[in-house]
Amino acid sequence: MPTTKTSLFAALLRTVADWASAQHGTPKPTGRTERRPRSRQRLRERAALSDFFRDRCQDLGGQVDAMQQIVAGLNADRERLQQQIQIHHECMEDLGRRNAYLLDQCATSQHEAEHWKRFAEGERAREVEIARKLQLN
């Protein structure tokens, strides 16, 4: 047994069709003045509008799905880039520690080089002093 209750979608489509006809200058006929052929024509027009809006809704639904997929892809790219940024930061911190260690090693080596240079200069000075004392004797 078919239901006589009007669906919300059908009521919305009728309202849109009425609004569209009002925008185009056709007055909304009252129930008494409306004849059967005109009523059938209006039903056909409403059905056409219903089909049109249903198709547009499906098109928009497809566009929304496509946009959601694009957003999901962009979010995945953003997460991947954030992970890469984190890895780069860790690498930079590691390089900073290595640099500090190498600078410390360089400073230590330079200090030792200066020590041995002073030691060698002192030894040469002693040798010169010993050679001078030997010449005096």
C-alpha cells in the first residue's frame, strides 16, 4: 500500500520549483483554478527539476568525495614532511655535537702542539747553551 506522506526531499523540490516559477513570472495557481492538464504539466516540470537537482547533488557529492581524498592526501604529505623535518633536526643536533667534539679535539691538539713547540725551542736553547759552554772551555 503506497504511502501518501510527502517526503522532505519532494517537498523541498516542490518549494524550489514553486520559487523558480515565481522568479520567472508565472503565478502559482490555486487548487480550484488549476486544471488537470496544467497540473500534469507542473508535475512533469517538477519531476524534471527534481531530476536536475538530484543530478547536481550527485555531481556535488562526487566533488566532495574528490576534495576529501585530496585533503587526506595533503594531510599524509604534511605528516610525512613533519617526520622528515624531525629527522633533519635530529641530524642537525648530531652534527652540532660532532662539531663541538671536533672543535674540542682541535683545541686539545693545538694546545699539545704549542707545548711540544715550546719544549723543542727549550731543547734547542739548551743545546745552544751547552755548545757555547763547550766552546768557552
